[in-house]
Amino acid sequence: MKNIFLLSELFYPNKTSTAYIMTEIAKYLGKNHYVSVICSDIVYDSNYSEESNSELKGINIIRTKSPKIDKNKMLSRLKGSFITALRFGKVVKSKVKSSDTVFAVTNPFLLVLTLAILRQFNRFDYVLLVHDVFPENAIPAGLTNPNSLIYKLSKMVYDWAYSKADRLVVLGRDMKEVVESKISSKKPIYVIENWYDEDTRILPDLNKEEYLGENFGDKIVIGFAGNNGRVQNLSKFIELFSRVKNERLQLLVVGDGAMQQTCEEIVGDKKLNNVSFLGPKPRSEQSNFLNCFDIGLVTLASGMLGLGVPSKTYNLLALGKPILYIGDSKSELDMLIKENNIGWSFNWEEEATIIEFLKGLSITSNKIGENALEVAKSNYTIDIINAKIEKVILNEH
């Protein structure tokens, strides 16, 4: 049995995306290996469970103390990441042996640098799960520009840090190309997507009016769920949506984030009565609010090519929801939609085309929904994905 250390700032009892993913990977690996988890004690948001998880028994969980941070403020996040990465590094230095395997996710963002430095002194086997590509992801977020000295220096350092992993796992084909361009040496890079949640269920008897607190009648509900941050660019979609004259459409936003207030102000200023905000909801209610959608909306800002694949996509597919994606062409989602006929894909430069599409949208296709469900069941179950991850960790690919 192999001795594996999983590193993630967020872990159970948090249930936000990264925490959930790393918890499920730990549970899967724990069936056949000795697993230790190095994580923080942070309570990230409302997706937090006080219940014990019996499936984690036998897994050694090492929690480091984390400072209080405001996740919507950059300086606070930088401070939190620095302290957490430092404390993780101390645990790795004292606990991990050269015969062990470290499986780390790119969160907190300074952890990649910490592990790269530690590998100069301890040659443990190192697999990096790339959820975020630093510092490239700061550009579409509007936090820097590619011509700044700080960006160029940080890119040089991070390119070096990513190259120190023995093997890397990325979420999409476009991300693989970006990571390949970062690392100087020919390290194996594997494309392994996220999975859909096992408890995601189609609920034909759900009383949507009771759950939502309002009645949309026979409207087509385009639903956005998850973090409403800068790179999601939802505010721009709402601007476009405000120019669409189609009484059949309703936009429903579930979640919160740095751009939530901006989006609500746009809706208020334009007096839009066909945009509703449900607010943040716990993961336990995911099947409820996703079942209220007729179409799942996934948006990523221009420049996010190769920098992320929203995990909510797979939950929408598992419910047979067509995907409306707006973002860079040739991204993983763009290719997935076009290859499998599971929705519609546009880039932000196609404003007129997007508006015309929404104006003419009157009914959703059952065939597209059936395709979405089939793609999810055939490719993105938790066992299929975790088996791929285990092979990479064991270097059996």
C-alpha cells in the first residue's frame, strides 16, 4: 500500500467545490492506500457541514490553523495564502518521506511555490492537480496585465514551480496546452475532467414555485449557479440579456461572489423583471435549484482559455440540462458542446449572434438534454474519474 499525502487548503467539512473534490478523492484512495490529508481549519462559506463523515475514518487529517480572511479582498487573500502555504510546508518537511507521494491541488495559490522549494531538499514523488493556472488567471480577472514587470517576474517563478511536479493533472485539453507552454521539461500531463456529484438527482415532482418563492409559469429558465466572480463575467451577460425582447425567458442566478452587487445594480438600474437572484444555497440543495433550470448557463471571461473548466458543468449534464456557454472558442467546454451536441457555444465577440439566439429561443430540445445525460453517465461519474486519478498517482498510466 502506498503512503499518499493530499494537500488542499479546503477539505471536509467544507463542501465548496475544491473541498468536495479533494474529500472524495481522499475517500476513494483511502480504500487501498495509507492517506494523510494536510488542510486548513478554515470555514469557507455556507457550504459547511457539522455532521461527521464515517467514510473518512482511517484517513489521517492534519489541520493547520488559518488566519481569518476576506475572500473578496486581494490583500487579505494574499496574506492568508502566504501563512497557509508556510504552515503546510512545515508539515510536509516534517512528515513526508522521499518514498511518499504528495498529491496537491493549486490552492492556496502560493502552495505551488512552497512545494517546488521543498522538492529541492526532499525528492518525494509529486503530482500536481491544476485547478488554477498562476499567474495567467490574474489577467482576465483584471488584476494585472501581461506587460507589467510584476506579472513577468511572477510568471517566471510560477513556470519554474509548475515544472517541479513529476506529473500534472489538468481539467481540459485547452489547459493542457497552457501548462505545456509553462514547463520547460517534458513532464507527463494528463487531462482528467471533474465528475458530477453522486447525489445529483432529477426531481420530476419538485414544487419549483414553492422552492423558489415565485412562479415563472411556462417561461424558459436560464440558470446560473455558483461563484459570481470577475472571471465569470456574468455582469456582461446580464447587459446582453437586457437587450433581448423575449417574454418567454427568465434568468435565475443562484450564488454569490465579488460581482454579485454589480449584477444586482445592473438589474435594478435597468428595471429588469425577468432576472431573479436566489442568493447562495448549500450544496445539499444543489439538485433542487439545478432542477429549476431549463438551460444551464456557464460563462467565462475572455482570456480564460486554458485557465479553468467550471465543475458545475458536469452536474448540469447529469440532470439532462442543455448548456449555454459563453467564453473563449476552442476551450474545453466549447469543444465538448460542439462534439456532443449538448447545447450552444458562443464567444463574447458574437454579441449580435447571442442576442438573436436568445430572441428566438422558444423551446428547448429534448434531444440535446438526452445527449447531455448520456455524455455525463458515460464519462463523468465519480468512479471513472477517481480511477484515472489513482492511476496517475501510482504512475501506472
